[in-house]
Amino acid sequence: MLIDPNTYLNIKTAATTQVYSGPCSLEAIVINTPANGTITIIDDVSGNTSTIATIAANTPAGFYRYNVRCAKGIRIITAATTDITVVFRD
């Protein structure tokens, strides 16, 4: 059985980033350096009302598995410069 591989996007700035638009799965967030500010994970293509999770500032580097289905897309808000990688599947 062939399994579709995951896709990733690396974010290194304080920004609002639309990682993917449309139904998909958020597999994990990899925090490559300790989080300098909060990281908000949203299931939507605009706004910030469908929050999946908020990762606190000073969260240590590591692999954080979510394995959740997103109905509208993946939107990430990084409140400070932090090096993270979003792992997802469309």
C-alpha cells in the first residue's frame, strides 16, 4: 500500500502564514528553536476564530504531533521570530 508523503513548510518570521487552503491534515509542528513567542494554529483561511491550539512562548524545541483533520486549511500566527516547521498532508 502506497501512503501519500507529508508536505512541510518552514516559518522563521513573526507573521501570519497561510500554510494550506482547503481540507487537509495537520500532522505535526516541529519547533526547531525554542519558541520566542506564542504560535497559534488555526483551521481557516482568514481570521483567527477556529483555533486548534496555541503553543506558549518558551516552549522547548521538539516534535509536537497533532494528527488532526482541518476542514478549511492551516493558518499559523507566530507572534515572534521563531523557527518552526509545519508538517501536513493535503
